[in-house]
Amino acid sequence: MTLAGDATVMAGSGTVFLTAVACAFALGACGSPGSRWSELTRRPDIDEAVARYGELTNEIAGALSAKFGLPPWETADDRDPGCADFPEAAPGDALTSTRTSSTPARIPPDQWPRAAITVERTASAHGFTIDDLGSRSVSFHDAYAAKLTVDATSESTTIRVRTGCHLLPEAKQRASRAP
């Protein structure tokens, strides 16, 4: 065997070891299923979350409309059963929700920096942290894994909030009564 071959074997062993360490760390960071369930039960229920994010969407739409003279917004809500992030939640007990608000008007490209600042101020006041700022889009997340995105295309302006996983109110009540 050549020296290069020995280095490859050693590097391969190191990779396996590092991978094992990373997996162990990740599993420990994720916590046990019980602690993840506990985290889910401490979150607001889905109705509370939807109301909170609805207020955020309305505030952003109002601020953008006031600054840029945008016409009325149309809003649609959609709920998706189940949560991949919390597989320990029984089917039908947890879900995510998406609210989309849009207006057929656009924010002029040269005004996008002002719009992004307006959105960031409002989002941060609601506990959101910026993830990405693009030339016509900005996205954020919060502590409950909600994702907020505002896009200003050449035809329209859209605000979208997708919640993280939240229990239905009745599932949260059952969980609070559990021993």
C-alpha cells in the first residue's frame, strides 16, 4: 500500500468519526421526543398563532400601503395537517397555516430599500429575525419556526407567513391535562 493510500484510509476513518460525532451532537441538540413534545405544548395553539401572524400581515400591508400608496390587499388562509418537525404529534393534533396577502400594485425598484426597512422594523417588533434580503424580496423567521416573506415583483406585492407547527386548541387542552 502506498502512503497516499494510507492517507485515504485515515481520512476516511476521520470522516466516519466526525460524522458519528456530528450525528450524536445533533440528536442531543434535538432532544428526546418528550422534550420536543413539551416544546410543542408550550407554543401558542394554531388559532392564537394565526391571529398573531394575521396582525403582523395587516401591519405590514398597512405600512406599505401608507408609504407607497398601494391599493387594498386580498388575503387567503390555508391550513395543512400534520407537522414534519414534530412527528410525535398525533395525526390531526398539529398543523401549519399559511396566510398570503397580495396587492396588484408594485413597489418601484428604486423604492424597495425603503420598503424592506419598513418590513424589517415591523417584523422585528413581532420577534422575527431577518434571513435574507434580496433585490426585490426579504425573508424572516421567528422562534416558532414561522417564515415571513415579502416579495415585490414587477406585477404585484405579496406578504406570506407560514407558521411553524402548532397544536389545535383541543389537543393543547388535552396535553395540559395529561399527567
